[in-house]
Amino acid sequence: MKGFALATANMQAYQAKLLEIAQANVQFAFDFGLRLATIRSPTEFFPVIMEFTTRRVDMFGQHSKELAAYPFWRIEPLRELTALPGR
């Protein structure tokens, strides 16, 4: 039962992290849209695209590291659940 409680707690933390990532993505989209809407000349377009592309790549890298750090990817199954009877 202890393994189940640990897995449940880890899954809840993982879901909370996914919600945090979704919120960051929505905020990024709004910031990007606002910046695009305020461009006054065509020469401003490419620097804005470069800035937001860099930010998005950095966000993706950070989110990947955070998600990979969750321990439930490394939970070992209980021996009595995986062993064949009599072995």
C-alpha cells in the first residue's frame, strides 16, 4: 500500500507541474500576441520572432528538465507483484 500512496503523491505533483507548464504556455502566447500586435514596422517583426523563439526554446528545455526529475519514472515494482508464484 505504501507504493500506491507514493505513486499517488507523485502523480498529483506531476499533474500540478503540468498545470503550471500549461499556464506558462498560455502566458507566453498572450505575451507573443501582444508584442505582434504592437509592431509598428516590418523591421521589428524578425527581432520579435527571434526573441520569442529563444524564450520558447528555453522554456521547453526548462520544462523538460523539470518533468524528467519526477521520481515516479524510477519507481520499482514490488517483487511480490512481478514474481511468478513459487520462484
